[in-house]
Amino acid sequence: MHFSIHRPTFIKALNIVMRAISSRTTIPILTNVKITLNQDELILTGSNVDISIETRILQSDTSAQLDIQTTGGITLPAAFFTNIIKHLPDENLTLSTEGLRALITSGSASFNINGQDVQNYPHLPEMEDIQSLKVSAAQLNELISQTKISASTQESRPILTGMHLELAGNSVKAVATDSHRLSQRIVTLTGTETTVNADVIIPAKSFNELQPLLEGQDRVDIKLAANQAVFDLDHTSFYSRLLEGNYPETDRLIPSESATEMKIDAAHLLGAIDRASLLSHESRNNVVQLLLSQGKAELSGNSQEIGQVKETLPVKSVVGEDLDISFNPDYVRDALRVLNGKTVELKFTTNLRPFIIIPEGETDNKQLQLITPVRTF
Amino acid sequence: MHFSIHRPTFIKALNIVMRAISSRTTIPILTNVKITLNQDELILTGSNVDISIETRILQSDTSAQLDIQTTGGITLPAAFFTNIIKHLPDENLTLSTEGLRALITSGSASFNINGQDVQNYPHLPEMEDIQSLKVSAAQLNELISQTKISASTQESRPILTGMHLELAGNSVKAVATDSHRLSQRIVTLTGTETTVNADVIIPAKSFNELQPLLEGQDRVDIKLAANQAVFDLDHTSFYSRLLEGNYPETDRLIPSESATEMKIDAAHLLGAIDRASLLSHESRNNVVQLLLSQGKAELSGNSQEIGQVKETLPVKSVVGEDLDISFNPDYVRDALRVLNGKTVELKFTTNLRPFIIIPEGETDNKQLQLITPVRTF
């Protein structure tokens, strides 16, 4: 292998595949980046147990200044190699291999780095029985942001670390829950050419790495197979494994009636939640208290050691029965952040049953955050 | 105590005294900030074992909107209190005390915080037998930056964690050394009204907190007493304890002759050092090698496991005897950073003796970085 390339273009591609590469892995070669050079393109690959990313730099892209001398491949220690590339002195660099050693030159600097055989690098998953659909990158990004907050980060029930996606025709329903809270978003895909019927569970943390790649993209081509999902962007393919198992039935958890309702600007409630949690975070059980009565709302937080905070909320309305309810402020904060800039409705039944937060006027639970209160008595 | 104040002004003052407050201290009350309200000013105080900072907000400063109702004082948990103040909803806040509780209100939010008696807060050190001088803040800042890099961070020889300042007339000599490297800066004070003769050792880490306060200041009033130094800025007094003991005689460590000299742009050498240290940092002993011969210079770094880097340096000149010398690249990097933007001279005697880095044309060791090489054979 022997090529030279425009360094900033190469760094950009490395940064993309680095999202899939972890220094903590039980498979040593996965700490490496795989570099493959064909007749007309350079391919970089990074992978971990959950996701794999492959990105291509085409010879036809003149800004990349990709000059291919000899095709071939090698894998190199990813973090270290990227660091070297970023520190090179010149606008361009040359990379050539001799056996399992790579020689990198740029300006007056030359690095000799030990690599590993590209043959030992795991193959990307084969995709069979594919269903595919094209979606708007912005719409996908919003759907992910509004639901992933409720996915569990604990492996005790692995299925809850995933996001449940049900695709039927041009409708997508996304649900995540850690059993204390639940987020649901239903969207109608705009400008979709094909319709798909599928039911998949994607690890929520895969989306942490996908979302930055969606920025500035127009459309994404999603391919779903039996145990993989692939998101195809310009020159980049993002693979995520699917979680196996049955996702719990969540529709029955969502209350259909309410006894007390509060309307408030999301930013105002968020500010008060932040202040109340300054104290609840210092206490043992991280709970704040909301009192709703006679059209008014008061939020308070306590810490035996430090003190207390109390605040009358600038509500738009409070209607229904009086309520004294306690909850984890962090859950409400996460929910309000994804609804920021909007007026929200909080709908309660009793202080022991889950309550929901929805944008004002939203119907059919298309954009819903559900939170289970905490019993404090 | 009862006052109201413009919140951004209060936050600015809190941020200043927070520099002296550590959450890790053996004296619990020092995790608090002391708040004292007089007839015409609010005083905030923070302190740890090394430094104390006192800053004043004057009633006469109309932008502070300081409205004094009742004088008094309290100490409150500093990190927590500052966090509360930053999260308050309104432009102004009111703070009042009832016994050892503080009530903080702003807009619709009200906090009740437990404090401690201001009487239990340690007094600031008394200053006796003071010598004082006025210096340019910019000149003091440069003097600190160019020397503190060589102060030891290890407590095995406490005296070496200090910066040695010798003041004689309007000349100041600053020296720091951790016994592997040494930094020296001699300046002639400009526009000084008084002259001082003093020999003090100030903990180098005190300067980490002083330097940000020097930004944007014109002149600093320095007061030196037997065991304290005070730096007086606008409305803020910065106290640092002095280190006791005799600072080692350092003049004899500085070589007066050289056998080999190299001139190079500091930024070019810094880039090459950064690249070579990518590999040396991966090896056991963190050493890079410099070869000087026949007007040329080559820098290299090695890691048995990963590989090697070699680079011909873009020197302005190399004169004198051939040399093969090894050193810790981090020491050279620190030295070059404070000389960045300049052409530097490196002056060597043998590969076992310390070498010096000075700005091109500098004489009399007024701006000098000395580094001990590493023996690799």
C-alpha cells in the first residue's frame, strides 16, 4: 500500500471511524483502525461490539488529493495513529507499508509504526433479507433525541438499554423506557419512497455515535436485516447490532385520563427544577415536591444538612384536583430539555401513578414523556 | 445582615474568592465563604492553607446596586452557595440572615441555607514589618509564567515547590527549579516608586490562582512581611504564605560556556518535540534524542512497542562540536512554550551536563531555561 492524501480530509475521515473504536475492548485488533486502499478509493473502518463505521475517500474527490501508488491494506493502533496524523507538520502526508510496518511522512517528519495484518480484522456483518427506507436526517435526529433519554444504562435488563422502533407503512413509533420513565415519539415519515413493516430494538447508545454524523446531512438510507441496522450517509456506513428479545408492551402504561393538569412554559419549569435539584442532589433520595392547589403550583427541594428551596411556579394554568406529588427532578429535567422552547402540559392522575409531560395541545401521545412519581410517605 | 445586590456583580466577586476555597481541607469552615457586611461595603473572603483572598463590593459602586439594610456576617458552604446564586432567576437577589440561617430570595425562588458563625472563621494574617512596592501587572505575570514551570510539584523537598524572589533596588530575580530543570527571569521594574531589599520564597501554586486576577489589571501593590506576601489589586487582596528555609544556591548550576550551539524558531522546535514525544510518551523512560552534526540537527523518539519517529529540524544554525544528547521532551516543551514566537538558542557543553535555552541574543541569563539531559548509555 502506498498513497498520499490531503491531511485535513484524512483527519475528518479518521474522526468519523474513531467513533466506533474503543481503547477498552476484549478483542485487541479492534483498538486498531483498518485502512484499505483500492484502485479508486481509500476505506477506513472502525468497530466495537455494538457498532461499526466504514467511511470512504474517493479518488474522484479532487479536494482529497488522493494519489494512489499501490493498493493494499493494514491495521494501525487507532488512537495513536490519529494523534500522529493530527501532529504532522505538512498539509499532505504519504503512507506506505512494508510488511506490517507503516511509514508515514509529512514535511521533514517520518514515523515508522507497527501494525497488524488486515486479514485478522473481523469482517463487517453480512446483510440478508434487507428492508430499506429513506428518511430525513433531521427527522431521525429529533426522534432519537426525544426518546433515548429514557433508555436504561444498566445491563440488568439488557432489552431496556434499547430503543424500540416499530415501522408500519410510513409511520415510525419509537419508545424507550428504563421502567421508571418512558419516552414515546410517533412520526409520519415525509417524502419516503418505500414503506417498511418492521419491529426492531436498537441499542440506545449506538445513537450517541450516529447523531453527530447526522448533522448537516439531508437524507439517510436505513437498511434493516435480521440482526443489524445500517444507516447509510454520504460515503459513510454506520452499522449497529440489534438487541434480541421481546420489548415490553408499553401502551398500557400510558394513562388515558387525568385528574389534575398544569400548563407552563418548559424553560420556566426547567429553571425551577434546576434550582430545586441543587438541594435534592445533596439529600439521600433526590426527590423534589410539587404542590398543586387552587390554580397555583409550588415546587420545593430539601436537604436536611444544607437547607431548602421553595418556589411559586409561573404557571399558565392549574386545573383539577389538589395534588401533592414527589418525583426525581432529573427525569423531569431530561424530559423538559427535549421539549424546550414549548409550552408543556403535565397531566397527573394520583400521586402514586405515572404522570405525563406533552407539548401543549399534542394529542394521540405522539410526543410523550412519562415519569413515575416517588412515594415519600 | 440584610442586603440586596446585582446578581452578576455578586457572582463575579464570588468567582474571585472561590479561587482560594478548596472542598478538600482539614479545616471544615474553610469550605465556606465568609460574607461580611459593613456600613458601606460587602466583603467576601475565601481561604486555604496557602492563600487567602478578600474582595470588596462598595456601596459607592452604583453598578453593584448594593442596598444595605442591616450589617452583619455569616459563613456559607461556598461551592453550594455559589451554585445557588448562579441559578437564581432574577437580575438581583436579597440575602438576609436569621441566626445561622441565610434566606436568599430572587424572583419567585427562595432558599434557606444553613451557615456557620462568622466568629469561627480564621482571621487573615497580621502583616508586620512590611516592605511594599508597586509593579506592572503585565510584567509580574510574564515573570511568573516564565519561571513557575520549573517549580517542583512534589513535597519531598518542600522548598523546591516555591519560587525564589530576590528583590534588590528595582531589580527582581525569580528562580524556580525541581532539580531536573531550572527557570530564571531577571527584570528591571519599570515605574516603581519605592525600592525594596527582600529575599522570599512563594509557593509556586499560589501563582496559579493569582495570575487570572492579574489579567486586565494595570499595577499591583505587593506587600512583603516575615511570613506573608500580599498582592493588592482593585478591591481585591491576595495573600500567600511564604515558604521557610534557605533556597539552594542556583547561580553555580548555570553553565558559562558552551561547546555546541543551535539556533531555531521556537515554534518549529516545539512542533518537532510534540511529534517525538508522541512516541517517547509510550515508552518506559520518556526520552527523545537530538543529534547535532555538521550544521544539521535530527530529533528522534522511540517506543519499542509502537514504532519510531525521526525528523530533520529546520535550524537557523548549528555550530560547534558534534553532539548526541537525550532529554525529557516535556521539559523542553514547557520551556519553549514560554518563549514561543521567538528564535531560541540552545547551548550545550557535553551530553551529560545541563544545557540552556534562551531567546536569541539574550545576555546575562535574564531569561533562561536550563534542562538536565538524561543518560541513556
